[in-house]
Amino acid sequence: MSTLQKENKLRKKGHQYIACIDECGRGPFAGPVVAAAVIMPKGISINRLTDSKKMTKAAMKKLAPIIKDIAISYCIGYATVEEIDELNIKQATRLAMKRAVEGLKVLPDYLLVDGTEVVDVEIPQESVIKGDLYCHGISAASVIGKVLRDEWMAELDLEYGDVYNWKSNAGYINKKHIDACIEHGLTPHHRKSWSTYNEVTEKIEHKINNNLVD
């Protein structure tokens, strides 16, 4: 099945500017949640483009500028850690998607949204389960969003002396990340609404108390 099937059907119904939306950074312990919206030209298929989760970082970095050059319009939206903690991750993700759609230079006449999310805009839309795998435009959005967020987290990593390993883990939880949090403390970029935040805080306090006893 062609990954252009969804877009082609919509174009036969008269839709010209179909924006495809995907998010990344929903699960990490640190950093913003990001959404990308992309309007691709009719009939264009980029070789080797698929779900970003199935691609290497090198392959994504190679394709991202190609997608941006080909796209009729694209925009990256995001919600901050503070907004995630205040709204919850689901609502923050929708906010990032809304910002991405509203930032497009061309007004879309239809939206294809990965997963089950709904974008809070007055534009006809459809949620596509596993859209980042089966819909070419959503795959494109997933790649440029992932590449930008990874670069963003790598820059933040440098600001903190590479101690949190965000360049590698992009803010997701692994042993090195948690060990660094316990050793160096939590940052404003860590999500306070995650249960991990309280768990790490308790371990830091325990460590401090043990040091005081010694």
C-alpha cells in the first residue's frame, strides 16, 4: 500500500493543502514536547522516508533538510516544560500541535494527525493510527520534529556540561540520566509532574542525609 494513499484520496475530494502533523517528546523526563506540521506537494514521495522511530539518527538528519526544501510549508510548534506540568502532557501535546498548524505560511484545508489526537483548530481533520508509518506526510512531520528536538536537547546538554547525556538520550529516562540527576541535581528542564521527579528528589535527599551522618 502506498503511503500516499490517504493524501491522494483527499485530493480527489478537492483538498489541495493537506497538513500532516506528528508529535515527539511526549514521554521524556526532560525537555519540551514538540509537534511538526508539514504540507507536502502533490504526488511527491521521498525515498526511504518512514516512521522516525524506524530510522537512524544519521538517516533522519540527511532527510530532514530534503523534506524542508520540498515542503510547500512546514512549522514546528512546542509546549514548554512549565506548560506540560501545568496542563498535563496530553493537553500540552495538543497545544504544540495547534501552534504548529497555526504557524504554517499556507492555510491548510485538511489535517491528518498521527495517533488519536485532535488539533484545536477550525479545520476538517482526521486522526490516523500509526500515521507516522502509513502516511507519507506524517512520516515527514515525524522526521523534522524529531531531528529538531534532538538538536535542541543536545544544545541544552552542552549548557549543563554534558552531565545529563541529553545528546544521547534526548531527555528520556535511562540509568545514566537518573544517576546524573542524583549526582548533580534536577534542572528547570525536568518535568515536575513526572513521578520520576519525586523519586529522584527523595534519592537526592537520602544522599544528602547520609552525607550529613557521615
